[in-house]
Amino acid sequence: MKYRLLGRTGVWVSEISLGTMTFGGKGHAVYGKLGALGQDEVDRMVGTALDAGVNFVDTADAYADGESEELVGRAIQHRRRDVVLATKFRAPVGPGPNDQGLSRLHVMRALEDSLRRLKTDYIDLYHIHNYDQLTPMEETLAALDDAVRQGKVRYVAAANLAAWQISKALGISARYDRARFVANQVHYSLVSRDAERDLVPMAEDEGVSLTVWSPLAGGFLSGKFERGGAVADVESRRSQVGFDFVQFDEARGFDVVDVLRTVAARHDASPARVAIAWLLTRPAVTSVIVGARRMDQLTDNLAAAELTLTEQDLAELDEVSRPPVAYPNWIQAAFAPGRIPAANRA
């Protein structure tokens, strides 16, 4: 396993991190279909990941109505110092009007509840799970800064925020000397490269890590789906949930999968392993979050850390998956060389 720095913190995290959306939720309308793994299965999966060198574990208070956090807490309780533990809050966790959002009231409640479920007295990386249009960012950041100063949170991060929202938050933190976001958790894959328009450049410029969720686009990039709707693996997340949670052009996606299979065959690897390895070559990406229902899926995903793609592999994957360049990126790129006098160009 290789390790990368988390933002500008000096903390090293494994480039493959363990996602826990498949933990718990038996009988739940949504999470019951994603995995519903029990404690014994969770213990084995977490143990396998940690033994393979993974030190970064990601969960959320909303996963399986909090059960995921409980299962993770029990699984790591004897190896807590080996884990950089991340969790998230913002989504509804109860019927009350204040059981969601990014208000100071909910930040404090959510934090205490997560600490209790995780059986720990601190969280290493505490994420806001999404944007809150109703709560001023200043209020949220002040509450998170208090949590850091109290020692209950080591670092703060975001998930699913736009580049301008992260930049605004960083400006507020700098102005008031508050804890700044060190990472942003984003959706990014070979069939969804939207992050490259603004999030990747922002992350590089500001020293914010990108951690990636759903690197296989809900199982689509596992290669188990065929044109015409056939599914080779009925346990895939995409087929189990019953709706397309991640959005992309499916027709174009199958073109990507065709090339993915070709590259995978060259390395005697699975398409999933190649898709994760490709993400690990992308700028600003610090860690790719992998989740699994079965142990063989986990071990295959972990093996992506040892797969080195060739220049030919990368060129072919880039060509088939490259998105159109959005404005103003294309016009800035067109004018950029003009700033360097011809005599000074390499």
C-alpha cells in the first residue's frame, strides 16, 4: 500500500480507503440492498483492509441510519490508532426539523451522536456531507472550529461541494483564523469526469485533497453490465438499488468499458482494478474509496494500488473518456501560451 499526504496537514493516508456504505441496514429500503453486512462480516472486511495497509476508513451518520458507524466503531476499537477515521453529517438522521443540515445546533448534536456510535472520543476527519442552502457557511465553520479546538475533531472536510463553495469556505476560514477544509470528497470516475472542470484545478491551487467516492460508477465500470441491459452480477450496487444514483451517458459509458476491458486484459486484471488505478494517476486525488459486499471484491479493489498503467493504457482510457472542455476553461487554455514570449518558450 502507498500513502499520500492529506491536504496540507502532514498526515499520511492510504491511497485506497475503505468505504462502509455496505455495512448494516438489514431490512432497510435502500441500505438493505447495498450490502447489509453484519458485525462478523464487517470485522473480517475491516481487518483485511487494515492488514493490507489501509489506514483510512470512511463512513457517515446517515449510512444505515447510524448502524454503519456502530459497526465500524466495534470493528476498529482495538486498532483505533491504526485508523484515520472519517465520518460525515448533514443528511436527515431523524424526523425532527433540526435533525439535518449544517446549523450549529445540528453540528454539535451530530458530532456527539457519531462519537458515541463510533466508540471514540475524537474523529480524525469530519465532513459536511453536502451543501446547506439555509445555513450561512460562517455558522457551520465556526461550529466546526469549536469542535477542533475542543479536541473532538482533528481536521474538517467537505463532500459534494462545488469549487466556488470550497473556495468561499477557505476564504472565511482564513479571515477568521478557523480550521480550514483539508479535503473534499467527490464523485469521479472514467464515466464521470466533471470534477476536472473546476474541482481539480481548485484542489491543486488550494492544497485540498480530493477523495473519490463511487469510483466504479455504482458497479458499471466493473464490466458486469452489457449493452441491452444484461447484468452479469445481480449483486452489483447499480442493479440492486433499482435507480441510477450516479449519472452519466450510458451509451458513451459502454465505449469506455470496451477500452477498459482491453486494458485489463493486457494486465491480466479486472476492469474494476484498472478503473481505480486510473483514478490514482489523476491530479489532486489523494485516496479512492472502495466499498464491497464480498471479500473477493475488496481484495481485487485493494490490488489496484499495485497496478501500474502504461502510457498507452492511459492514452487510450483518456481518449475514450475525455469530456468536452467547458467554458471558460477552453478560452483560457487558448490564450495561455500568449502570455509567454516566444523567445522564452522551451
